[in-house]
Amino acid sequence: MRSLVSSLGHIEVIPCGTDIDCFGSVDKIESRSKLDIDLSSQVVLYVGRFDRRKGIETLVRALAQKQVKHHPNLKAIIVGGSTPGRKDGKERDRIEALVNELRLGEIVTFAGRIEHTDLAYYYAAADVCVVPSHYEPFGLVAIEAMASGTPVIASKVGGLKFTVVDELTGLLVSPQDDVAFAKGIDRIFSYPAWTRQLEKDARARVESMFSWNGVAQQLEQQYLACLNQNEPELASI
């Protein structure tokens, strides 16, 4: 961007927004009641398509690690649609085979395709949302989870390094590292007071940075900054 957009290398990033009236509109108790999830369950959530680059295999292997599997009432929900025989369907078959191979069948649930508005219940019901992508341009799932007050464990790649603040709204770990993801999940489950703070900070970050009001305020500030310059030198996106 510095070479193509601004010869001076001055770039301001303003992200797209998300609907914080939808995500964050329901609490954990209501959501788990609707989805028939026990309140004592410790829930790990994945939302996204079935694609090797999304790193679902990393999540499944993390669930099989001792530091995760020993937690009582462990439950993992994989949300995402697929078509039998097509590329995404074949990837789902591969992941299901891995789940069975690692004897995680009683832990992992494949929820299938979920209507976008109903995703709010899944995010709110989860204790942690995992985004194990090999690469990610932005990371909308992470934003929706944080808007729901759910901490995120994400790969330290691409846009996720911008959307998730390590140790503040969740954790950033090395991609394709199931041990690192397992340690992150274990931390979320093991320190409830810290996790509650993550939940508050995650929601606050989305409200200020990624809500439509927050995005509008950032745009306004950028326009004012440009107007106040005698010779505008700032390229904003």
C-alpha cells in the first residue's frame, strides 16, 4: 500500500463494520437454552466454510490434546455448510474422519449451515471462538464473536492481527500449531476471571472500532484531519 497508494507511506486503515445490535443481543443463558446446551458445558466454537485453508484440522487436533480434553463437559461446535461431493463436502468428510480417528465424536458437533441472524445464539453460547485460518484478509467471524462478548483465539496472520488484540480481546497464536491452540483454549477455560475481562474488552473494541457508529466516527475524524491539512498527504482506506 505504501508503494502503490501513498508515496509518503501515510496510510490510515478504517475497517468495515458489523451489526452490534444483532451480535451481542442475547446472553449465554438464553442462547444455551435455545440451542439445548448445558450451562456447565465448556464450549469451543468454529464458524466458517469447509476449506483446508481455514485450518479446521488444527482445531480438531487441538481438541485432542490432553490440556483441552481433560476439561469436564467439553463441547465443540463446527458451524458451516457444505455440499456432498463438492470441494467443501469432501473437506467436511475429511474432518469428520479425523474427528472419528481421534475419538472426539462425543465432543464435536457439526451444526451445518446456520442462518446469519441465528449465529448470534452460537456466538453467545460459546466460551471461546477459534479462528485457525492459515491466512485471513480481515476476520469477520472474529469481529462477530467479539461483538457477542466471546473471546477469540486466532491465527496470527493477515487481518486477524488487526482485528484481535492479543491478551486483550483474545489470543493470537501461530497458524497450524495445534499445541499452541490447545494451550490457548486451556487458558480460557482455566482462568474465568481473566476470561470475563476478555469478554468485556472484546465487546468494547468492537463498539469503538467495528460498529457502524464506530466506523462512521473514524471516517469523520479522517475527513476532518484531511481538511485541516494545507496540503493533504494522507491516503485513507
